Amino acid sequence: MNNNDILRRVRYALDISNLTMIEMFSLSGCTLELPTLLKLLKKEEEEEFISCSNPLLSFFLDGLIVKRRGRKDGGDGQPPKPDARLNNNAILKKLRIALDLKEEDMIAVMKLAGVIISKSELSALFRNKGHKHFKECGDQFLRNFLQGLTIRNRGVSAGKSESI
């Protein structure tokens, strides 16, 4: 999955308006204008499409965390630096934090998308990369998770919508 697709799917699943998205970017220390946001939300084949970089997606996800959960206690009040090495595991972890999902919630979201996963399989996705039980989060798993979120929050399957 590319970052633009993730941005569009998260926006749709959580029913986030353009202005709220701009606010989320600013909460993480990134200034983004509406025309730029609209270009990020376009599909690759559309005119004026802009590719979403890892740091830019990281700004959005960090802003989502701040918007939903508030700033981290004990911090210096500064937004975190964007992660240039963002991968599917980190994206899944940031979404889990932002949405305050427990293991049971994540399993239920995956079940809505038609995927059965055990607690041990799920915890392997959140382990450190060097850990012997670490598991890489694939594109299909992340896609299914976002589809489950869409079903949970909007009551529709992401594949049946023209808005994405």
C-alpha cells in the first residue's frame, strides 16, 4: 500500500473532514494548506497528484494521536519528529494508540474484515524488529485492518464505496 492510499483509507474509515485533517497535521507541527491536502488525497492517475512521503504520513498519524488522545504526559510540549522509516508495523501501532484499541478490539476489527487472528499473532506485529517472535505487517493485513475500521465506524465495506 502506498502512503496516499493509507491516508485516504484512514480518512474515510474515521470520517475525517478536510479541515480536521489540516488541524491534525498542525497538531504534529506540520503546516499544510487545503490545496496541498486535496492533491495528497488524489489517486495516482489523477492530475496534480502529490505523493505522500513517510514523514508526511507520520505527521498525520501523530496528529491523529494528539487529536484523539491528547499530548503525551511528561513531554516537553514539542511534537515528535516525523518518522522517515515508517513501515506497516509502525502505522498499525500509531493507529492502535490513536484509537485506544486493546488486543480484543484489534481482533474484533480484523474479524469484521473476515480475518481471524490470535492474540500471539497480533502481539508479534508490535514487537521490536530484533525480537525472535517479531512479524512483519504486510500490506494485505493493514488493508484488512483499515477495512475492518471502516465497517466498525461507518457500517460499510471500504470496497463498496466510491469515496475512497
